[in-house]
Amino acid sequence: NGKGSTEPWNGGVPDNATMLYQILDGRYDDYFATYVAALKEFNKPVLFRLDNEMNGDWCWYSAFYTARDAALYRAVWRYLHRYFTDQGVTNLVWVWNPHDVALPAFSWNHHLLYYPGDDVVDVVGLTGYNTGTYFPGEKWRTFREIYDPLYAEYSALYNKPFMITEFAANSVGGDKPDWIRHMFQDMRRYPNIKVAVWWNGVDYDVNDQPGRVYLIDQTPEVIAAMREGLSVHP
């Protein structure tokens, strides 16, 4: 069902939900060794966003599928951080990235419970979407309605640089070009956000109809708003 769903994928436990346990058992170390070799050969900084949006039931590595216990997520993060460090990898920038909306919204699924520690996180990622009004229970949100509270909360909790690892606005439920123009103006309110990445895609409903249309080149008006914003706020 994708982001914003209130039901887990396929209505049950994903087939790969046991992978976290297998990683901790070392069963994927050979695979990670090939990744180590590739990282060393590349030899440039890599933003490594491991298991993002872990507080969403659309992610198989969420505590939703592991006995409601976020400790397993933290253990896997620290295991892999130690593994890559021990293998001499020095070009990873570790980006920890919850979703702004936890689903399900229970205390055991709060993003703080997933935080693996200051010593193994380099950048904190922020993710919040203007999902629009296509799906029941979702609403049109301005950029500030999303990021004012999120930025304030994270700033009080995490002494790390921030990046918006993914965001976008739907075209269903409001004026998308106007949303983009205000987004560029409002971005300056958050000096600790160093990078923002627009997710250029579409989320479909169960009948394969577009429900959240996040395309950056959807219409000439959307393209013009983007070009205007980038020229004024490079």
C-alpha cells in the first residue's frame, strides 16, 4: 500500500522480515564484503541512508514486524557500522532517517526508540510529504505545516546536521506550483537543513490509479515554479 498506509504490505508479515536476525547472525557478511570493496574503489563520500522510515509499517525492518521491539533495528545499525569500520571503510556518511508520521502511532514505534546513538550517526534525515487529499485520512499540508514542528522537535533532540532526504507535494488537493514557490521561500527558515531531495515519483492506489502525483515535471506550471525557485534560491 506504500507510504501513508494504515495496513502492512500484503496484510501480513513480509517475507524478508527475518533478514534483520540473519544479518546479526553474520549470514550476509559475504555480501557486505563485496559492498566494502566497491566503496573502497569508489573512494568518495557516500550518503548511506540505512533502513530509512523505519517507524512506518510499510518497511519490513520496522519494529512492527519484530515483536514491537526497536532494539533489533538499533542492533543491526550498530553491527553494520562496526562491520564497515572494521573493514577500513572511511567514506560513508551515515544518514539516520525516520518518517515524520509514525504508523502505527504507538509509543513503541516512536522514532527516538530507533535512534542508534550519536557515535554512529553523522546526519539526521527529515522526511515529510504533502500527500494531498486523494487517500482517506490524508490532507493538504504546506511546507511549513510539515517542517516547522519537525524541525523544532529534531533540533531539540539531535545535535547533528539535517537533510531532507525526500519530500514532495501531490497535485491532488491544492495548487502545487504555489506550494513549490512557498517552499523555496520557507526553506530559509531552517538553517540546519543542508540538503533537500525531491522525490520524483507517483504512489498508486490498489487499482493502479495515481493517488499521490509527486512528479517534478508534471506540468509546464510545475516546471516553471521549480525553475523560478532554483534561480532565486540556488
